[in-house]
Amino acid sequence: MAKKEELKEEKIAEEVEETKLELEKEVMEEVPSEEEIGVKVSKISFDVAAWSPKTSIGQAVKAGTITDIDEILDSGTRILESQIVDILLPNLETDLLLVGQAKGKFGGGQRRAFKQTQKKTKEGNKPKFATFAVAGNSNGYVGMGYGKSKETVPSREKAIRNAKLGIFKIRRGCGSWQCGCKKPHSIPFKVTGKCGSVKITLMPAPKGKGLCVESECGKVLKFAGIKDIWSETSGQTGSKGNLIKACEKALKQLIAIKIKQKDIEKLGIVEGKVKKEENE
């Protein structure tokens, strides 16, 4: 009797291992590669005439009474429709941030846009995919969004939509004592953001220095229109989600801090968009 029970347990264990391997193969097949996703996801084109807005701001944008996104952002009104941002910022671009990692030996897997988590149930493993997206026009406007779903495509769409809904403008300038060119290529002053144990400090850098920051945060700063910056990080920076959120909080400090008029002229501070001649 004891031998029969042992054989039954062995068979059950083998069946469980086989089902686990099959589920892992299915999950890895569902996850698309970075080549399939594309480095830059172009803005979604839609028919403005067929669009039926549900909010008063959307109706005003479609009617043409609101033609500048600063009117919405300065009033503090929350944007609830991503089509508003598509119309008011036609040169907006979106991209996915690499917050996940593929399975590899000793944790050396390739970086991926989707972070996979699994829930253990009696029916088997139920995977979910989470991703971060960034949206910006490289001229003073940027937004970050988080999306999570049971499949990769819905999570990507959620992240891109939330990035557009969370768009905000930043201040740019030349706050480095080594430069003094008064052109909006960097940030005007030092700012700090914190999320969890992760803390990031962004500092103005002279012209030509480049983005001396973590790669995914550098992608966010590039979409915001910042070309030169220094940074300092501390905490568990391996958790990319907290690092990106800390970078977002630091960028929002640029517009939250009050500045005197003499400092605006001294540092060449500009809010939001800049003309091409001034930016160059």
C-alpha cells in the first residue's frame, strides 16, 4: 500500500511539473520582443469628426474654443480623455520603458518592457503583465503612465493612455554656474524626488554634458526636452518602477517651486514650449 501511494505522489508531481513548463512556454510566447514593440510608438491617429467627447473640456477642444493645452494645465483641471492631448499636442510621441526582465541564468536576462508577475492558484499560474510608458513632445511637456493587464497589448494601451492623461509641463533653463548661456537646455535649479526607498536628485549641467542619469530616466528627460543634466541616486534603484516615479516627482518640483522675476531672467527660465530658434 505504501509503495502504491508513493507511485501516485510521484505521478502527480510529474504532472504538475509538466503543466508548469507548458504554462511558462505559453507566457514567453505571449511576451513580444522589443523589435515587435518598436522603440517609438507613434501617436494613434483618429478621426476628429467622428470623435464624440464626453467631458466639457473635450467638447470645447473639438469646438475650437480651447486651442492651447496651457489653458487646461494652468487651471488645474484634470484631463479625462486622451484625445484632448492628441489634438492639442500633435507632435506628441510615446515610448515604453524597460522595467521588466526576461528569464535568464543567474538573473542575467534581457531587459523587457513588460514586468511579469504570477498568482498561484489551484487551476495553475495566472500571469499578469505591467509596463510603464512615457509621452512627450521634446519641448517642455511630458507624462508617465502605468498599465497592468492579463495580456501584453491591453497593458501597453493602458500605460500609453495614462501617460497622455498625466501630461504636465516643466521649467527649463541654464542653472549651471559653468555655463551661463541662458538657453533652455537643462533645468534651472536642483530638484529631488522620492518614492519608497529610492531618491533621485537632478542637477543642472553645462551645455554639451549630456544626460548623466540612468537610461530609463534619461529617456523620460529626453521626451521632456532636457539635453544636459547631472543626477545622484540612492536606495534600491534596481526597482525601476520606484525610480521612474521618483524622477516624475522631481520634474514636477520644477513647476511647483516659486521663482522671483530677476531669477527668471538670470537663468533663462522658460515654462512649457519653446520656439525652435530659442531652443537651438
